[in-house]
Amino acid sequence: MNELISLFGDTRDPGLLLLASYNPWLVLLSLAIAVFTSSMALQMAGVARASVSLLYRQVAIGTGALALGGGVWSMHFIGMLALQLCSEVSYEPGITVLSVVPSLGASWVALQLLSRPRLSASALWVGGLLVGAGIGAMHYAGMAAMRMGPLLRFDPIWFALSIVVAVGLAVLALWIRFRLARVKNLSSFQAVLVSGSVMGVAISGMHYTGMIGARFVGSPTLEVAQSALHANYIALAVTLIALTLSVFVLAANSLLRYRLMYLQMQSSESKMRTLLDTAVDGIITLDQRGQIVSANRLVERLFGWSTEELIGRHFEMLMPESVRREYAGYLHAYVHGEPVDIVGQSRETLGLRRDGTLLPIRLALGMAMLPDQVLFVGFISDISERKAMEQSLRESEQQYRSLIRNIPGVSFRVLLDKYWTALFMSDAVEGLTGWPAEAFMAQEVRIGELIHPDDMKAFDDEVRASIAAGQSYVIEYRLIDREGHEHWIWEGGSAVLNDQGQPQWVDGVMLDITESKLRNAEYEGTVEAISRVMGMIEFDLEGRVLTANANLLALSGYTLEEIQGRHHSLFCYPDYVASDEYQDFWRRLRAGEYDAGEYHRRGKNGRNIWIQASYNPIFDSDGKPFKIVKFATDVSARHEIQNQLRLAKERAEQAAAAKTSFLANMSHEIRTPMNAVIGFSELLLGTSLDPTQRRHLETVRHSARSLLGLLNDILDTAKLEKGALELESVSFSLRELCEQLVASLSLSAETKGLSLTLDYSAELGDWFSGDPLRVQQVLTNLLGNAVKFTEKGGVRLAVFDDQGRVHLRIEDSGIGIAADRLQKIFDPFAQADASMSRRFGGTGLGTTIARQLCELMGGDITVESELGVGSVFHVLLPLKAVDAGPLALAPLRQELPPLDILLADDVPQNLELLSMILGEQGHRIVQARDGAEAVVAFESGRFDMLLLDVQMPGMDGLEASRRIRAIEAQQGMPRTPIVAITASVLDQDRRSAHEAGMDGFASKPIDVAALFAELARVFGLRPAVSAPSVGESAPGGAIDWVRGVSLWGGEAALRDAIERFHEQNREAGARLREALLGGDRDAALALVHRLRGVAGNLALGDVRECAATLEQALKNPAMNAFDDLQAQLASALAAVTDALAQREPRSAPQRDAQGMPYDAAALQALLPDFIDSLEHGELNEPLWASVRGALGGAVAAAELEQALDDFEFERAAQQLRALQDRLSGKEVA
């Protein structure tokens, strides 16, 4: 502390003070170094202030502080060296080096402050104080390093003043630097130079102020010259060190500056690249040769090329050929110094994408003049969306124009003046008014002038009132066209307002509703007319009454006030209202469904009403129902009449049923004794009788059979009246049928001395499709009557064609018919006169049955007659001509083996007769007198067959059959065939027999041939035809032998036909291929069609199926590949040849163990399909023909034919199933 105080000791003794002087050059040098290093430091501070990197900022501040600190230190020592004392001076190295630390610290503080963008006053003063203190510390620390003879002392005033000067000048320097930064007319270099000079002066001023306060106390020891010379060398060295340090700092900061500039350039380039890549336009740079220098990302996306692929290539790659020449000409003009008018302008053109598609673009081209080159910058905008929008707008405009042209009515825009002057009118106005749209827009005619004078004021008032209220308007008025005709117009429109909310004009549409007005008037008139004659009532969708007219009110008995608002259920009975049907009725009406019919309704006070009504949903403009209009007519009287008619019909049906039941009972009662009469007559006639006895028995048998014929006629008439008689349709020879009839009646005619002739037209074919039995029945009745009522002359049957129908003409020379009886000749039981029955006999049913049969067959019968001359009956039948039918199979006789038969009947004569008939054939008979005896006999014995009478006292045949079937089921016995015997002809009795388990049905009186045929059928015996071996008869194979034999009458005929077919069609496959290869589809179709038809007739199933498939394919125009189908047809034809070769002709039929011929294999193959068709209510005629052939003809199949004739398909199916059961247990012989 004492030493420190001694530094400021008394130095007022001038004798002790050494005089000093300064080397002016060194002083200037110190000042220059101070200014230079200060300027450099300020420059570094600017670098630090501009740096965005903290590291670079601190490096700049650090190097600047080093430069400034070193400069201050160098300035100090050069200033010290500029002092010339007469004493040797040296410096302590350690203190000298350490003296630089305050300088560096002050410099660092100063640059930290200067690197800030702004500086507050407090920071300015604090910074100035620290900088000044640092410089002062460095100054006095440096002087403390001096080693010399004189003592160094300081004047306290000047010492303090030096510190004040240092701090003040430092504050001033800092303030000036920030102040100069705001001067706009001063460059950065100038600001740095001025600020550096002020700071250098501050540093030097503090130093030399402090030197003024320094006192050197002692005696001189050295010449001044020597000291000066020594100082110059040291100053030079210090200067070099300072410069070296400055150069180092400058170099380091230059590198730093370069680095910063490089990074900034990279950042700027990155920013620029980012900006370019994010630009909404593509940017591409070209050199003056047209080569691509750069391109942004959008160019890549627009054209599909990457930047790397584009750079260095010519711009033509991005333009189509039509555009390339244009822009190549611009570049060529520029290269040759010609003016280019596209720079600075934009135009729309086309670009070429990488995939070759065109891209609409807008190209703006700019030119950049660089020192070494010229670049063209293109700005490319994708305008494809805009082009698409423009195209869409054009299309929309076109659509709008088309809409305006085609919109119903006239679209317009008019002003709100007195005459509604038109600004726009669609072309449709000419069709409405007779003036073109241009005439309205040219104000040659105005719409207000065309409005009917009577409607003008109302039109004007209503439209202007709606516009004033800011609403659209709808109005109807009359308009007068150019020809003076009136039109009813519907107009709707609204005003278009300007920015001030004032109406500018009116836009709207006019529709010509003249026709709808007329239709509405007509509709209203129609409704009014309907309302005058019918009851009309309206309901809402909930069923509540809206209104009703007077007719409806009169019908229901209510007043309008009583029903208005009430529900529809008021008019209905409660049980109907509560039903689901009623709810569904209103649901359908609410859904818009129409309903009509007869309805049972309730009037006032419960009055019963029947109405014919229609419920009509009325739809709104959206197509939704909004109310129901009902029109009603009172049909109560008609309904009462219908009830009476229905009751009368029911009574008539009851009477008819009673008649039918009576006829059936009478038939049974008559047939039972007739059975004994005919049967025993035939048995007696088979014995030896004398002529008288034989004549008497012949008379008995003939009378019995006549009585049976009468009974059959009555039953046929009943069936025809009931509509229960069904026709069959088969192929038959009409010529043969007529010849047989004429031959059968010839004996009767010859006995009376009459001629009976047949005249069958040569132009008329032989074969027809129809019911031959009914045709025969008609001719038998008419020819029989003709022979019966003719005494002399003859009878002639002529058959010929009459306009597509078969005309059967029966002409006789008999007694004739009176004119007043001619129309009654076809009535039941009617004859020419009352004496006919006594004179000739007969019931008068023959012509009635003939007429009914003709009408049933779709034909007609008429008669011409002259009393005493003769009659002519004309029968016209719509028989369809067909090809020659198959030859009839000769019926074969059924031979039953000896059987054990249980016979049950309550009539002893029947038992005796049947026992004798069956016993003569070698059968063993056990008799039972009722059903109970039959059941007991069955349990105690073993029988091959049972014959049970249906109607027996006590237990009838039906109950007996049921019990026998139950016994069989309980004991596991095989099924025994049971045949019902009855005189009944009712179908119900036949069905009951089958339901009771009976297998057959034999009628009384007994027809021996029919009885044995039925017994053989039930027992499973059939006449045989040449039966194919098992497996050959399956339909659909190469040859269906069973069907073919039934069609052709024998296997030999079938084989001959198939062989002829094979020979005729040997080349069919080749012809078919040739036609298809030649594209002649019609020829191929004709060939295949013929093959299919012939194959069907020959029972060639596979050929027919293949031909049918190929025919269908040929009819399909889209089908062109036929190779597979041809191959299948060829295989099928080849299979026919193989089948013929493998099958040997057979000369004898197969027989079973008892020696009876039948076709079991064919039946086993045919029956499943035939039973299935019957169970579905269908009669398959071709299949039935095959089954009938396998059964052995009409006689053997009598029961089945009877069931089918009566359309009893269920009964027929039961018979066939029973047959199946028996066949399944037999072996084909």
C-alpha cells in the first residue's frame, strides 16, 4: 500500500525531474496503429453482428478483440518508445506480457457491445467504463514494467484525468459507431473508418494524457540520441508484431468471412432452389443455344423428365414439332442479333410430355444478361385445367343454349316497362307468337302488346305486386299470336336485382297450356257427367270422407254433414273392418294401387247395399297419392238376381246329381239280373239244343243285349250332358273304319233287300288323328237309323274333304222327316213322329248322342229331309290328316294257367254263372256269399286270385278287400290280386275299389272275353311282341326297340326302316361338314332338321338328341364352333349301325314259365316314366302307345284304357304300380 501511495508522491521539485521529449514519428505511428486496429476491430464487430451463427459470431468477436487488444498494447509501447528520457529504460517481460490482458478484456467487452444491433444508454456507459478501465489498466500495467534509473511517479490529477479521458472517449467511440449506423448517406466502410478513428484517438488520448501525468525523478544517465535510436528499433519491432497480428486477424477473418459468404451463398442457393421448387410455375433456364441449364421440380412433374435428364439437352424435346420451329426461330434471330419479341411476354402454346401426350401451357420468357453469357428463363404454367374448364364452359354454354332451345316453352328476359320490352327471347317464341326472337329483341314487337286486353291489367298488377314483395310469380293469361289466335299461357318468373336492391329485369318461362286447358275443361266435364250418373265420394289417405255427390248420398242414405270427416269404415260391416283384408285394402290404396270390384256395403240404419265400385288414387305432381276418389253404382238388384240364379243353379246341379245317382242305381239294378240272363243264355247256346230251343235262346240273348245297349245309350247321354266324357287323340284309318261299319251293317241291309254302299273319295287321305271310337259311334247310330227307317232303295255313306274338314254324308231313301219335326230330331227321346216308336222301336237317343259327340269333337251335324222321300245327314269333323300310322298289332289270346280263385257274390245265379265260366277253363273255385265269408275263406286257404262283388249285404266287397290287405300286411303275406265285380258305372265306385286295395274291375253283365282279359292283366300276363333283351329298351339309347316296335308294328319293319335310313344318310356327315365349311348354314340346318325328324320316328334316341342340339346351335347367330357337336352326331349315327349289327332278328316272342307271352323288360323300362307323368296329371301319348304295345293291345289293356278314357289318372297309376310290384318279382323268360 505504501508503494502504491509512493507512486503519487510529491514531484513538485523541478530539480529532481527528468525532462522528456517525444519522437513525433513514433507518436504518429502509435496513433496510426491505434486507428488501424480499432477500425479492424469495428469491422469484425460488424461481421459478428451480421453472423447468424453463434460460433462464427464469437470467433469474429474473439479475433477482433485480439486485433484491438494487440493494437492497444502496440500503440502503448510505441507511445512509450516515443518518450525520450536521458536514461536507459528496459521492461520487465512478465509484466509487459501480462499488460496485454486488460487490453484484450477491454477489447472483447467493446466488441461484444458493438456486435449488438442496438445499444441502450446504460449499456453504453457500462461498456464505456469497462473499456476505458481496461485501457487504463493496460497503460499503467505497461508503465509498471519499466526498469530505469529514475523513479516513476504520477500526478494524481492527471492520472484521474487520464482515466476520465479513457472512459469518456470510449463511451464517445461506442456512441458514434451506433449513431453512424443510422446515417443513410454514409457507407459501411466510411462509418467503420470514422468510428475507428474516434476509438484510436480515444486510446491514444488516454495514453498521452496519462503520460502527461507521469513524473520521472532522478539524474540523466544516457544521451537522448542513443535512447531514441534504441527506441526506434523497438518501435519498429512492435509495429511489425502489431501488423503481423493484424494481418493474421485479417486473414483469419477473411477466411471466416469467405466461409460465411459461402454458407450464405449455399443457404441463399438452397432457399432459391426451394423457392423455385415450390413455385406454382415451372421454371426452366436455357442458354443462348437453347440447351437446358436448370429446371425446377414442377418442370419434372409437368413433363415427366428428371432434372438430370433435362440439363444439357435442347429445349425442343419439351415441345411438339409444330411449336419447335417457332421457338427455334426466336433463338436463331437472337444469335444473329435480330430483335426478339417474345422476351417479357407470355403466350399459350403446347408442351410435349415424356409419354408423347400434349400439355397445354402458358410460357413467359425472360432474358438475363450475365457478364459472360445470356440466359433465357422460361416460366411455364400448366393451363390444362383451365383449358378443360374453358372446354367445360364452352360445353356448358352449348348445353345451356341447347337447354334454352329445347326447354318446354319460351325462356325470356324483359324490362319492367309498360310493354315488357324483351332483352332476350328463346327461339321457341316464334312457334308461340309467329314472330321470331329477333323481332322482340329489336323491339319490332313487344310481349305486352300481345297480351289479351282483358287480361293485361290483371297480369300487370299481379306481376308487379309479386316483384315489389320480392317474390317470384306464377300467372295464367291469354296471348294473341300473329294470326289472331288465342293461346292460354302459363308464365313463371322472378326479378333480378342490382346492387342497390332495385329490380333490373325479369327472367322467366312461358308455357303454352292451351291444350291442357282444353283437356282440363274436358276432364271436368267428364267428371261432372260421371258424377251425374254414378255415386262419387272422396277420401283422404287416412280414409276420412272429404266430399260426396248427391248420387252417393242417395245410395247410402246419409247427408253430407253426417259423413264428412267420418271414416270409410262407416259404410262397412264390423267383421270386415276388423279383418286383415280391410287393413291391407287401405294399405294398397295409400300405396297408390287401384282397386275395383263388387263390394258389400252398409247404408244408413244398417241397410244392405251391393255396389260396383272403383277406388282411384289421385296423384300429385310428385307422383304421390294424396286422396282417393271412389265411383260407385248400386248393383243390389242385380246381385239379388244373381243370388236367385245361383240358387237355381244349385237346385239344377242337385237335380242333375240326383239324376246321375238314379241312373247309376238303375244301371246296377238292371245289370245284375241281366248278368244272369246273358250269361246263362250264352252257356246254354254252347250246349246241344234243338232248333226251336236255340231260336228261343237267341231271341232271349238278343233282347238282353238290346236292353243293355239301351242302358249304355242312356248312360252315354248322361255323361255327355255332364261333360264327363273325354276324347282321345290317336292315329286311325278312317277308310278302314268306314269299311268295317258298312260290312257289319250289310247283313241287316241285305235282309231288308237294301243296298248299303261306301263312296270314299280318292282325294281324301286314309289316316287321321282323332277319337276313332266316337267317330264309329256317330256313324253307327246314323247308319243304323238309316237302315232301320228305310224300307226300299238303299243307304249310301259318302266321305270326302270339305274345306279342310272331313264330310261324312249319310243318305237314305227312307220314310223321311216332317219339316215341323226336323229341328227336334236331335232332342233326347225324340223321333220323327209318335208312331215311330211303335213301328220301328228305339229310344230316340241315337241322333242326340251323335249330335253331342260331334260337338264334343268340334264338329257339326245337320240334316236335310223330305217326308216319304228320304233323309241326308251331314257330319263335318275337324279331323287332322296324318301320315300312315303303324300297323295294328294282332291281338293275342290270353291264356290263364289253372288258378285257385275265391269268388264272392250275394246273388246265387251270379255265383253259379261265374263258377261255370271259370270252371270250364280249368280253374278251381271256392264260393262265398258275402264279404265276411270271403275273409274267413281267405284266412283258411291259399288263393291265386279273388273276385269280390262290390255291393253285398253285411260286409261288402270293399270292406272285405281292406281286411284282406290288412291280414296280408300283418302276416307278411304276398299280395293276392283282387278283382272287383260290379254293375255300377260310376267313376266314384271304381275309385273306391282301388282305394280299398282292389287291383282290377270287371263289369256286369259279364263279358267273358273282357273278364278273362282283365284277369290276365291283373295276374300279370300280356300278349308278347318281339321283346328286346334287358337294357336295350332304355329310351335315349342308339335304338329304342320297344318304342320302335310299337310304332312300326314289328321288329322286322323297324329294322328295314332303320336300314333304309342308314343307307340314305350314309354321306350325311360329309354333307354336313361341307355345308358348314362353305358357310351355308341354311343347308346345314335343313339337313340336321330332317335327321332329327326321321330319327324320332325311328326311335333313334341318341341321333335325335344330337341332331336337336346341333340344330339349336345352328339357329344361334352367335354360335360358330360346331366341331364337337358334329363329332357327337357322327358317333350317334355310327352307334345305330353297331346296334343293328349286334341285334339278331327274333322270330318268336319270349314266354314266361306258364308259356304266356308278355314284354316284361319293356314294361320295366317304360312304367316309371309313364307313372310319373300320370301322377303329374299328364297323359304322354307316345309313351302310352309304347306301354299299350308292351301290354298286348287294346283288349289286354281294357281296364287301363277305361281309366285313362275317364281321366282317372290316379286309378291308372295305382294299376301300373301294382303291375310294377308283380314284375319286380318275375324273371324275363
